[in-house]
Amino acid sequence: MPLATRRSRRPSIDIWPGFVDALAQLLMVIIFILLVFTAGQFFLSDALSGRDKALKELQQQVSQLSDLLSLERAANANLQANAASLTSQLRASLAERDALKTQLAEQAAQAKQAGDEAGALRARAETAEKALAAEQQTSAAARAQVEQLTAAVAALRQQLAQIAAALNVSESKVKSQEAQIADLGRRLNLALATKVQELARYRSEFFGKLREILGDRPDIRVVGDRFVFQSEVLFDPGKADLSDAAKQELDPVVGALKQIAAKIPKDINWVMLVDGNTDHRPIHNEFFASNWELSTARAISVVRYMIAQGIPADRLAAAGFADTQPLDPGDSADAFRRNRRIELKLTEH
């Protein structure tokens, strides 16, 4: 009993206050760490929001610039390439921003779990701020490129406006010239029509005189706008030389042509066409290899005689058509006779 009483009288040790102090200090450390993290996250979020706003503005400018550049695709392919490169850089910046956000979220979760990682979190936050600063510099460079592209587009628009003005002037000149050409063509057509009418009047007078001189001979007739001699009147069969009798047949024609030629004004460019034609029976002898040579030689003989009688050579033309332009497609003797002919036509040159 005395021993028990002595033990009960010893003072008891109270450890609770010390435990409370330790907990309080630990709580203050945790609160301090949370405050530092919250402040860092606030500043970082503010910086990110400002950067997001700048990036959104930059994206709007790039979109406007892309709309302008799409209208000038054919003329500024190099500018489109620069804009595409700038867009790629912006997309890379956005990807880096998202990656940083992910990193910060992971770091925040780790900070909640362990307070001793606050220093590392602060270091990483500083690294993120540096990265953001670098991205801001990149954004500034991108803005400078956008301004350069905008200036280039403005210069290109000015050049296009100058070209359009020059084209308008050229179109005005072309329209004026077209009007002058149209008026000149109209007057030329009117003059040609007048000359053709005058020549038609002289041709009618020429044929009228020939009808009076030659009468209604079946071997010399008018077909359309041509005066037709049957070949038998002027040439022997298979030959192209004019006999004296043939020359007498041509003399009235030459005389009438001289009378009419003296009346035709000099500004009317007329010509007497002499065409030789044969039937389709082939010819081949020592003088002519085919009907082409025979028909051409006969037309030339008539022209030569007219020149000898005083008709100017520049008003005469000879041509041979062989059997390519028959008047009668038949195979009778009368058809052959009709197709063998010399045609005279007074026409414009």
C-alpha cells in the first residue's frame, strides 16, 4: 500500500499539446503550399487566357486573309503557300498549348498528393511561362508575316486595278476601231454593189448588141450570163487553130466588146473570161494528150485573136475545163455537140 501510494503521486506526462502543435505546423505548411499552387495556377490561367484571346484574334485575321487570298489564287500562289505555312505554325502552337495544359493538370494533381513537390511544380511553372513567352514571340512573328502578306495583297490589288484600267482603255479603242471598220466595210460593200450594178448594165448592153449583130443563130446563143459559141463554129474537130471563117465569126464580138469597153469607167475592174469545154469522149493525139489540153488551147486561141484585134491583154482570161462542166449529160451526138463550146463572160475581176 505505501508503494502504490507513492507511485500515484508522480506527475503524469501530457503529450497532446505537442501533437496539436505538430499538426498545426503541418496544416500551415499544406495551406502555404496550396496558396502557392493556387496563386501559380491563377497567374498561369490568366496568362493562358490572354494567349488564347491573342490566338483567337490571330486566327480571325488569318481567316480573313485566307478569304482575300482565295480570290487571287491564280496571281498569288506564293502568298497562299506562306499563309498555309503560317496556319501550320499556329496549329502547332495550339497543340503545344494543349500539351502544356495537360502537363499543368497532371502537375496540379501531383501537388495535391504531395506537398514536397511544390518546388518542382514551381520550376515547371516557370518553364511553362518561358514556353508561353516563346510562343508569344512566335505569335508576334506570325502577326508580322500576316501584315506583310496583307501589304502584298494590297499591292497586288492595286496592280490589278491598273491592269483593269488599261484593259478598259484598250477595249474602248477596239470598239472605236471596230465601228470604223464596220462603217468602212459598209461603204466598201455599197461601192462594190454600185460597180457590180454598173458592170451588169454594160454586160446587158454588150449581149444586146451581140444579139442584134448575130441574130437568132442556134450555134451562137446566150446561156445565163454567158455568150456561147459551139466549137464547130470556130474550130475543126480535134484542133485549136482559128480559121479565117472563125475569125469572121469573132469579129462582131470583138467590135461590140471594144464599144462597150470604151464606155466602162476606168474604176470598174472588168475582165472577159474565155472558157473552153469539150465532150467526155477522150482525145489523145500528137497535139493534145487529153481534153484538158484541147479545151485550154482553144480558149487561148480566142484570147490571142482578141488581143491581136486591140482588146487589152489585162482584160482577158483563158481557162480550159475539159468535160467537167457539161450542158447536156447525154451520150447522143446532139449532146456531144452542145458540150463542145467556147463561153464568153463579161464579169468583174
